Amino acid sequence: MDSNNKQRRLPVLAFAVLILLALLLGGFSLFVGYNKALAPIEVLREHSAWTIHLPVFLGRFIGWAELLAATLLIGGLGIRHLARAGYFSAIWITLNHMVAAVVHVMHEEWHTLTQSAVVITLCLVMVALYRIRASGNHAEGGN
């Protein structure tokens, strides 16, 4: 196997990891964003949504913004012109989860922090990979 083939595999593998992370985290963001945007406040409280600590209109806005970001995140995988929007959506989703973790700590909701740590770590990897995609440095074949 020559070195050129080895060099080509890494970007394809990285793109596959990006697809997996974007679908996983985008799907999660669609789910929680939908709930933040539309679920009754009692349901959000029951599931420890961080937005219950905000004014309702702001929590709802964050839910709708999360839905939009998740849509662009997933869309940027298949539509090359949306890659930059997908990248900024990945950043926004990551920052959203970081803010959520801080709010949970402020309200001593310790049970949420394991999930936050895992999601934020995966988001940071996704942002790094999406940055490469959005910059135009991609593997052959349109990745």
C-alpha cells in the first residue's frame, strides 16, 4: 500500500466520523430543541431542561434556534453550500451545551453533568471536523 492511499483514507474516515457525530448530535438537538420550543414547562422541568431557569420566551427561542441549528448541521453534510452554515451551527450547538452545563451547575443539578460532559466532548470533535469540511479541505469525491 503506498503512502498516497494512507493519506486519502484519513479524510474519508474523518468525514465518516463527522457524519456519525452530526447525525447523532443533530438528532439529539432536534429532539431537545423540539421539546424546548413546544413542550409544556412542567415536562421541561421533569426532564431537567436548563431553559426552565430562563424566562419562557427566551427558553422557547433557544428551542427554535436549536431546531434551526440542527437542521443546518445535518443539511451541511449533504449540501456543500451549507457546509459553512453547518460549521457555525456545530459551534452554536457546542456553546449551547456549555451554557447548559453552567446553568445546571448554578442550580446544583449534578445529575445532568455526565451527559453534558459526553455531549460537549463529542461536539468539540464535531466542530473540529466540520471546520475542515467548511474550509474546503476535503477528500476526493465531494466530502
